[in-house]
Amino acid sequence: MSEEAKATEPASKKPVEPQEGFLVTTSPHIRSRDDISRIMWTVVVALLPALFTSCYFFGMAAAWIVMVSVVTAVAAEALVQKLTGRKVTVSDGSSVVTGLLVAFVMPSNAPWFIPLVASLFAIGIVKQAFGGLGYNIWNPALAGRAFAVACFAGLTIGGWGVNWVDVTPGQRFGNGHTRSETMTGASALSARKDYLKGLPKADAVTDATSINKEVLAELGATPRETLRKVQDANRTPLLDMFLGSQVGCVGETSALALLVGAVVLLATKTIKWYIPVCFLGTVALLGWLLPVSAPAFKDGALYSGLVWCGGEPLFEMLAGGVMLGAVFMATDMVTSPLSKTGKLVFGFGCGLLTVIIRKYGGYPEGVCYSILLMNTATPLIDSFTKPRVYGTKKR
Amino acid sequence: MDYMLKTFKGGIHPHDHKDLAGDKPIERFPAPPELVLYVSQHIGAPAAPAVKKGDAVKKGQMIAEPRGFVSAGVHSPVSGAIKAVEPRPHPLGTRVNAVIIENDGNDEWLDGLNQERDFSGMSAARIRDEIRDAGIVGLGGATFPTHVKLSPMEGKPISDVVINCAECEPYLTCDYRQMIERADDIVAALEVLMKAVGAPNGWIAVESNKPDAYARLLAAAGGHEGVCVEMLEVKYPQGAEHQITTALLGREIPSGGLPIDIGVICQNTGTAVAVYEALRFNRPLIERALTVTGDGVENPANYLVPLGLPVRAILDRAVLRGNANKLVLGGPMMGLAQYTADVAVTKGTSGVLALADAEAYEWTTCIRCGRCVDACPWRLVPSYLSIICETKRIDAIRDSDIMDCKECGCCTYVCPSRRPIVHLVKYGKAELARLRAEEKAKQAKT
């Protein structure tokens, strides 16, 4: 009841003449409060914890990347909409979300023009050229990153060697690295992968005596032992990885901050648990289960074998971009399937591809491409996972 | 609550706003000087006027006769004179032939009506005839003639009769009040309906937001064999025939079918009361309970109104607020928006809902959030249906499950893009019907 209505005394109340010209629409006549801008701004809020932690760990460099990226995304959206004569909808917050996500998948020492190019491509080509919000086939932020990686071949963690923003080298984080080391070092995933690659291979060498003794000392007596040694030699404490003190992209390092965001999204019913849980669960399970080939040195003989069930599930979930991808990228509504079954299939596919790329692919990390590939498969998944209509037999 | 309440899959949880009128006992609304009784207040063939201008009528007298089996008669709620038989604005938005009665205020019943009687000895056929002659239709809003539902169909024995006390539409409370005030009559009606169709099982299903109604009904049903009072989860559309049947019995009704296809008959609370009135007191259906509510009126209330009462009279009594800009007959989820208050109460009018500052939403493209898919109790993909209807892809519409949509509105309620999905689906269905008619005409020619 409005204040005015309360103030009016019943005795003095005159019946209001029923107005003609009532609003006439089809039912229903009530709507839920959630609309697009409410959803998008909720996502922005959910991204804030990760934004704060990245500014803490990477300093001004992260803040600059985020600013360039967000401003470019919003400006690009407004410009394209203006040029194509469509309604400018930047206030719905969707371009802010894209801008933030582009920044979050940039290396923390990327020069300013890289997030700019990535954001421009994400909004201008991937989103608006396909028709705007709702019509894009791929997650704009990840497609923007993929484009930037293709344009600037050195776009890997530490690939630019130097920081374009001065960082305070004195500050040390939990892993003992200084801030500049954190920003230019190799990520946990690529360190392990490169280390394993650098070990001697049994099939390439016939005579074990020709190999340096020191190198042989790095091998275990069994492939499993070798793998354990590789893992131990390249280890960031799990707690550091969880809090965010690890080498990585701007917004992906702190699992804690991302999980806080996930709680916000789940509590506000912005996303359902299906994709993130299925994605992370698949990465943990298959990351542990699927075999890798490792060499071993025993009784003067060099040989190699497959190690099953040798992965570290927690490490797999905390390293790289899986957490960011599972919570914020794969759950992008436009590019993920509609039904619950579809979302579960989608999450599983993302996890499977991520693990395959991580273990057997050329890149140390596979979250970006696995999500983009699954985006491509979304219409297919949708058509296979259409719910069974009430009162009909199973399709 | 520690146990799982029975329910169905999908659905939504809108704020119910039942506090507005929930605690107001049903009041009898005074008969107005002039009543407008449409010849079409039900699904099926419109009734044929049985009176002409100048005729005198008594209360309860049939003024329009049913035409055919799927039809229902219309009776005069007052004694008086026929002022005219002419088209008047109908809640559906069209103009429909109506019998206009001038009330003489004497309230004289037709001889033989309004007399208390014992109906325990009535045969099944007699019960059906009494219900048919009383012009009873489904009072929940669908207005399907009740005697048709009760008529035996070859090869379809009926095992269960359900009194639908869910009242899942937000705002509406008239059924709730009837459960509180007339629990015994509802149970009596259920027993007689079970007898009419030879069903061994009777159900009374109440949503869990009406615990006091549940308690009353449970007490009333005590000692009645085969009658089970069940509490259901609060969820829209719990009171839809298909959903309540599936919630209670765990079985689905085949696509395109009715509950009777699996041996079930559902009757609304108001219908049960009407059946009791007809059998016990020999009163035809001339009045019904309705709720006037919404943030657009000062005095929300539950009324027992004569059919044909102009909606304007109800609004005058409930006092329309200055910022009320939407008038809906029925509930907010499936009710019909009116362009004028110059319509009259029909057998299907369960509520008069005045909404203040209602918005005409601007809508955008689908963002594929999938909320409509989760909400759809029919497990359709409403987003897809809305897109093919919007883009007029008639071939895709023809191949889709669009005819399984019952327009409950869950999808539209949850849509963050504010897409008018129900509206688009209605359009698609109309286009499909037009196309099919054209094809039929073409086939007939060749």
C-alpha cells in the first residue's frame, strides 16, 4: 500500500472513476524481478573479489589491463550499435562483463594494446557482428583471447619478458616469489609440462650410458616415480594456489576469490551448478586418471611407460584457468546449452578437452580452447538433449 | 517440514499475495439493478436464448438453453424482466450476445427450486442430469461443462476423482475461503462425484500454503471411505489439471489427452460447491465466489456474486486506486486483461485483479539462459518456440511441440529478456490453425 493511500481516511474516500484505456497484454501479468541487466550486474559483482585479488597480487599492471579492456569493450559496443543504427544497450552491463573477462584471461604483464585488441575483437566481431547479445556463437571474451594469442605469438605467461608497468620487486608472496617473478615466471602447468618434455626419452636413445649422470638422477626407477619427482620439483603449495599466489593470468590465479564469486552467482540463482561442478569434477577425475608417458631408469636400462592414475586432482583444479573458466566462462548463458542434461554434457566436454590438451596437447593449458570448442558444439548438444515432453514417450 | 510434499517437475514460485484478501470471509454481493448474462460462458456451443425482450423471469429460471451435448444452460440469478438480448463486451475481448435482466428486487425463486432435499439415493445418471440441468461448468476458469466430464466413456473406467484445492494462481483466495467455510460441503460433493462416475478413490489436494484449509478438509474427510486429503508443494501451476494429476498419482497423461485418459477426473473447489448446491438445494449455478484484489484496489475482498454482475460494480465497491492501470479477470498468470470495466462476471471469473503501475515490458532477444526450459511444466523449450513464432517460421512451428503448450505462463514469468513467450506461442498456434484450415480447404477442392 502506498503512503498516500494510507494517509487517506476511508470516510473521505471517493470512488475513483474506473479509467478506461487499461493496459491490455497477453498473460501472464506478473514477472520475476530478474532481467538482463540485473543478471549482468550480478556477474560484475561476482567478479569483483577476483578483481581485488588480482590487483593485490599483480598491482597496478592488473588494474591497467582491466581498465583498458573494460573501457574498450563498452566503447566498442556503443560505437557498433550506434553505427548499425541499433539501440545502444551498454547500460545492461553485458559489455562490462565481457571487458572484465577479457582482462582476466590476459597475462599479467601484457602490454596495453593486447587487451585493447582482444576486447575490440570480442565485442566488435564475436558479439556484435553476429547480431549482438544472444546471437554470438562463442564466448566473446575467450574468442578475444584466442584472437590475441593468434596475433601476438608471444602471448604466454612471461612471454613478454618485461613488465610495461613498474612493479615493486621487493614484495614477496607466499611462494617466496617477488611480484615481478610471479608476473614473468612460468605457470605451474607449463613448468611441469616443459620439465617432463626435457627428460630423456627411451625411444630416442638406445644407449643409456650416453646420457648425462645428473639427468639420469632426475629419473625414477619406475615411470610413476619419475612423474612424482617431476611433480615435486615443480610444486607451488596448494594453499598458495588456492589463495592466488601463483603465476597466471590476471583474474585466474585466486581460486578462493573465484569461488566467492561462484557463491554469489549460485545464491542469486544467476547460474546453476550443473556446468561448473561437472567441469571441475571432470578435470579432477580425468586429470588424476588419464595416463601420461614418463621415462624411467632402472638396472642400467632406460625405458618409458604409461602412468595411470598419477595426476593430482587438487592441483589440476587450482592450476591455470579452470576455476575461472568453469565458474564464469563456461556458464555464459548465450553459448552454453539450455537444458540440465545439455549443461552436464557441456561441462563434461569442457573438462575432458581441458585434460586432453593439458596432458597430450601442445599447450600447457586448454581451458580456453576447450570451452570455445564446446561452444561450437552447443547447438548439437541442444538438439540431442531436448527434454522429453510431458506425456510423450522417450525420444 | 521433514517429508517431501508431492509435486510435479518444473514450475515457478511467484509471490502469492494471498495475504491481501485471504483473511476476508466470503460476503454476499448485493444483486445489481441490471445483470448481463452472456450466452457463452463455457467451452463448447453457445447457449440459445430462451427468453425475449419484455419476458418476466424468476430466479433460477433457464434463460438460455444448451445447444448440443458440450454446452451449458444459463439461469437467471434474480427475478425481474428481460430488458434486451443484445451483444455486449465479453471478457474475451469480443462482443457476445447477452441476456440483459432488470432486477425487480423481489428475489422470487422459480417453483420447485431452492428446496432442501436428500440426494443420497440419487443414481449416477440422475446426478449427471441434475448437474447438467444446473448449468454447472468448471469454475476454475476453463469452464468445461461438468456433465460432459462425468459422462462415462467407452473403455475409460474412472478410478480417481480429484477436487483441485491447489488454487495456485497468485492473489486469488476465493477457493481458499470456500475450503475454510464449506469444507463439509466439498467432501460431500466429492463423494457424490465419485458415485456419479463409479470411482473408488477420491482426492482433495491442497497447496501447503493453506495449512488451515488442509486441517479443515482433513477433519471433514474423516470417516469418509476412499477420500484422501493430500498436501502439495506450493508451486505454480500446481492446480493445472495435468500437473495435479501427475503430482498425486505419479502418472503422466498422454500428450494431447485429458486426465480421463488415465482414469482421473479433476474438479475445481468452486465446482464442487456448485455441485453440492445443485444437489442439496436444487439451485442452478447462478452465483459464484470470486476475489477482488490486487494493489490497484483499496478494499480487497472475497465475494459471492451473482453471475452477470458488471465488473464496474465490483470495482466501485472495492474502490479502484488512481494508479491502477491494468484490469485482469482471473489470476495474474492466466487471467484475461480487460480494456473496459463494462464486462460482466461469467461462470469462469475467479477473480477481479486490479494492478497498479503495471508495465508494458520492452523485450529483447533471447539470451538462452534456459530458465524457461527449467520452468516449463510441459518440458518444452519455450525459448525455441518463441523464436520460431517471432520469425514466423511456419515449417518449424508445424514440426514443433507447440500444441503441447497450455500457455501457463511460467516461461514468460521467468524470462529475463521479458519476451512475451505466451503471446508469441498463441500467435504461432493461430498461424498453424490457419494453415491447416487452408490445407483442408485445398484438399476438399481437389
